[in-house]
Amino acid sequence: MEQPKVGDAAPPFALPDATGTIHELAEQRGRWTILYFYPTDDTTGCTIEACEFRDANETIAERGADVWGVSPQGVASKRAFSEKFGLPFTLLADEDHAVADSYGTWVEKHNYGKTYWGTARATFLIDPEGRIARVWPKVKAEGHAAQVLTALDELQTPAA
């Protein structure tokens, strides 16, 4: 499936967080949402990315935005990852990868001569009306939270 593009309505979904509480994207209307897809809880790149979002979370919240991280591991994995690194934002369990499918981030991967399916690292900035405001289709974990914060600032600054 193709990734949604800037201006598209963000595909709706409902997923459980680290406590099993269901979060629906529709409930985010009126707020900015940073929806980031990552391959695996508690791995090097995913930890770097999560900790950068953690460190920027206060500034992101001041801008009226929430961070939601999505990967295919279950609720218990989300809880352990969140607790281990003190992540103050929502991690969502997409165990059947249906949400990753709808956002075009469930892809065929190649590593060490093996082919398998997994989550591509990608981020979608969703505006308060539920539309895609910015897309990062291929994310490098290091420095990404700063890129997203810069984009959020640019989009929230009125044109002169």
C-alpha cells in the first residue's frame, strides 16, 4: 500500500497502548499528532529515535502536539520499552500490522541475504483537522525529532 501524501486525510485507526488502553486517531482532532512508525522496541535505532522524542516531548507538548509511536510488538513490549527509557508519550501495539499497512510502512525488507516483512521507519505529521501535513518516508533515527519539531514550528508560524 502507498504512503498517504501531504493533504490526504490520515487513515483512521484504533490501537492499544502500553496499558491496553485503546487510542483512536479521531480523538486527536484539534491537536497535532506526530505519528511515527518504528521497527522494534528496545533496539539501537528505535531507542535513539524514542529517546530523542522523549527529550523533545515537553517542547512538542507546548506546541499543542502529541507523539504516538507505532510498531508491531505487543502491549507488554511497549510497557517494558516505555518504562526502561522513561518515555512520556504513547506507544501503540500494531500486532497485525494493519495500521502499518494503511500507512504504507509495512514493507518487504532485505538484510544479510534474507527477505522478510517489517515496519519501515517513517513519520507522519497530522494536523488538527486530521490531514497529513508532512511526511518523512525514510527516517534516519538520529536527529529526526529535531526535524519534526522544526517542521511543526514552520507549519504553525503564520505566513507573513
